[in-house]
Amino acid sequence: MVLFYNLSIRMYVLLVRIAAFFNPKAKQWVDGRKNLFTKLEEAVKGEENIVWFHSASLGEFEQGRPVIESFKEQYPEYKILLTFFSPSGYEVRKNYEGADYIFYLPADFASNAKRFMNIVQPKMAFFIKYEFWHHYLKELKKRNVPTYIFSTIFRPNQLFFKGYGGFYKKMLTAFTHLFVQNQESVDLLKGIGFSNVTLTGDTRFDRVYTIATGSKSLPKVEDFAQGREVLIAGSTWPKDEENITRYINQSKNSYKYIIAAHEVDEDHINNITAKIEKSWVRYTKATKEQIDAAEVLVIDCIGVLSSLYRYGSVSYIGGGFGRGIHNTLEAATFGLPVIFGPNYHKFQEAKDLIEIGASKSYENYEELENLLDLFYNNQEDKETAGEKSKNYVDKMRGASAKILSEIKV
């Protein structure tokens, strides 16, 4: 199995290197790892108290951020090394002030893992949500480095719980403790012999609360909203945009609309605006007069979505027709009803929000139309759902404190 694992990692790296010739993200993945060990060694040279946090991408980083910042506050004598697997995390957060060193994670080869550990010599290691890298975990265990994973969810269909999944189950033995989001994960892990498990919930609740209390004012958006009912479609993908723009074009309701796509490259923005038949304006290029006249505001930059929701009445979260929905909690913490597509079942908070009546899922355009009409025409239903959203986030906060209370530094 190790041979197959090694082969799959090498094949992945080879394919990324080939893709780098024509794919910008793949190129960033490759370029970011050039001379990585030399740069890492120069950065941490002489430092003896390093704690390593690893995140797959931007979403996982935001999930882990409350723990990183709380750890830094409680234990200022330690230096934080933050690594990312993907460019979408590293390129956005490479200047994050909460970490002392920020790097890409070298590919999971045995030689890379050994060299990385020899350079960093971490006192502790934290993995955020997922990311089970065999050679890194093996090295951490071999060196008796306290290693934790938090905000993770386990499911019965994962390889850890299969009769033929011994290789993956063995990776879990590297963790000193596993902090999980739900009781099902606790039961699954205990069912295969792991008792070092604690149900702490999801640290994203702490993060979105911090975002909500510190959200920045967006004067253009404030002018655009002007006391109107505002539908905010966040982190959308083409199928989401197809349905949202159809509603924009056909609806007689006087919503104003904000579309903040997951991808904001020029081609994608042009594809969105080409579908809109009502007056629209791009956020970064809008004048005061254009803002006042527009019915649709298209966000063509990153970094503002979490602050947009404060101006909304109803939220739509994208990704539900692809691999899975994006962050619902940023909208929920502002007290908005949340709508998303059918692929939400891997997300505990989405299931919870539906169960308490704060969110709705839809499968086709007609269902979306009915939901948006309902929230526009029935203020009581909208306000009740929004209140349930906010109360849910408030109730679920505190995971970061629970995790750090269990860590022995």
C-alpha cells in the first residue's frame, strides 16, 4: 500500500508540473515550491520553539485561524509556522500577520518529510480539518512530536473505517488527540479503537463571530442597498449563476442583487454580466451615479464577501451543484436566511441549519424561485429564519477554547 501511495503522490506532482505550462494555479503550486527548503532553512535558522499549523487551503485556514491566534496569544514564546498545500490558501494569506513563517508544504515524499522535520523541529503540530499525509505523520510519530487535528469530521464511507483501510487507519495513530465536530465522528473513531477523541465542535463558529463583530463598512454597498431587500449570492459557480441570473431577469419582486462569485477573473465576470438583463455595475469600477441606478452589483475582487452579508436580507451560498457548498456561517452570523443547492450533506452546519428552519436547499430553478419569492413576500418567515441562523452561530461558539484547554504545552 505504501508503494501505491508513493506512486500516486509522484503521479500527482508530475501532472501538476505538466499542467503548470497552461494553468496559472498549477504554475503557482510549482513555483511556490522552488528552493523551498533553502528558504525555509534560512527563515527558521536558530529558532527552537516552533509550532507547526498545516492547512490544505484558504477555507481550512479560516477555520483554524481562531486556534492559531488564541495559541499565539496564550503562548507568545512560540513561533508559528503555517503551511499550505494549495495556492488558493498560500497566495491569499502569505502575508498573514498571525504566523511568523508561512510556506507551501513540500510534497509528501519520505525524503521531503524527513528534511522538513530536520529543519523545523516542531515542538507541536496541528492539522486543520483534513489533510492526512502519510510520511509527515510517520515522521511526527517517530520523533514523538505531539500532533493534533481539529474541526474534522469522519464519515462511515471513509477508508479509515473499511476492512481494507488499515494503511489509512494507521495514519490516525500519529495523532496525540483528535478534536472532532460531531458525535458520529466520536463513535466512528471509538469503533476502530481510538479513545483519544473529544467532541469540541467547529472552530469556524468562532471565526465567523469575529468576522461579524469586526466587519468593515463598505460605502458603495451601503449606497447600493438603500434600505431595499438585498439578495446576496456568495461564492457562486456557473450553475448557481445560471439560476440566480434567471431569477433576476424574470422576477417582478424589487430585490436588489449582489453576486460575489467564487472566481473573479475577467472572463468569469464577463460571463456573469452577459447573462444579466437588468441594470448592473461592477463593484471596483462603479461611480456613485452608477451605484444608485443599478439593480445588480457584481463583485469583481476578493476580500469583501464576509463584510457584504451585513447589508443583506437573504443569502444564497454557491457550490451546491458541484463538490459542495461554501461557507454558510458567514451569512448565518449576520442573521440571514440561507439558501443553497443540493450537495450539502457533507457539511454538518448546513444540515443543522436546515433542521432548525434557518436554511433551505433546492434542486431546480422552480424551487429556488418559490423560496426567494417566499422570503420576499413573507417578512415574518424571513425574519424567523434569520433569527434562527444567528442564534445557531451564537450557541455553537467556543470550540477554540475547548481545544486549547486540552493541549499540554
